[in-house]
Amino acid sequence: MTIKAGDKIPSVDLAIMTDDGPDTISTDDLFSGKKVAIFGVPGAFTPTCSAKHLPGFVNNADALKAKGVDTIACLSVNDAFVMGAWGKDQNVGDKVMMIADGSADFTKAAGLELDLMARGLGLRCQRFAMVVDNGVVSSIHIDEGTFEKTSAETMLGEL
Ligand code: BEZ
């Protein structure tokens, strides 16, 4: 079942790239005691994600933080090396945490799977955007096919 407003974020381990290589970050570390804007994309370096989705959150990072967001995070079913390289390519700096859900543990636990087997991309996550308050989902939007409801601009308008 897909995660919804009012649900607690599942407890799983994710990964980030650091100067010393990949490191584990638990969802408890990421979400506890914070307001987190997290968006998920079907794949690093893919056209819509690179041209629109991630840049929108980088460009609106200060505005989101001004509305009380502590952390902005981008999640994809890719490994930490890929997510780190994508963040560098997109100059995210410290504006957006690049989160690797390499084995899709979060994606599966949240019911956000996207089957792209037929296109050679395997199991990915749906394009989503969530606001999470201290580990509890306060809003979630999912885009199927188009890119409308999960943009930084939409989130900003709702905060
Ligand atoms: C995209 O443009 O975001 C995309 C393209 C192919 C597969 C997944 C995502």
C-alpha cells in the first residue's frame, strides 16, 4: 500500500556519498525532529529529473527553508556513487541531500515502486514529493507520466 499523509516513515537504511565514500543514513537519522521535503525520481541523470525536477528544488531551496523546511532530500533507486555524481553534476552543494535507495528498501516499504523492467531500468521509484514532519508524512503527491504535482514550486505553494 502506498504511504499516505499521517503515516510514519518506514525505518530503513539508505546511503549518501561523502568525501570518504558511501555512508549509511537511517530514515530515523534523516527524519527525526526535522521538517523534511523529500522528492523521489525514477532515475538519476534522466531527462525530466535532470532538467526540471532536481533543479527546481535547488533553485527553490532557500524559499523552502524560509517556510520551515530543515532538509531537502532527493531519493532515487540508484547507488550512492551515482547519486553523488549526479549531485555534483547538478551543483546541488549543500542545498539538497542526494539519497541512494540502492536496493529499493525505502521504495518498497513505502509502496512507491515503479516497474520500468520493460524499458531496461528495472525497479525504480515513482516520481513523488512529500513533506515529512518529525517522521510523519504531512503531504504526498505522486506524478504518473507527467511532471506537475511533485515540483518544488507546487510544494512551496502548499507550505
Ligand atoms: C525522465 O525523463 O525523468 C525519465 C526518463 C526515462 C525513465 C525514467 C525517467
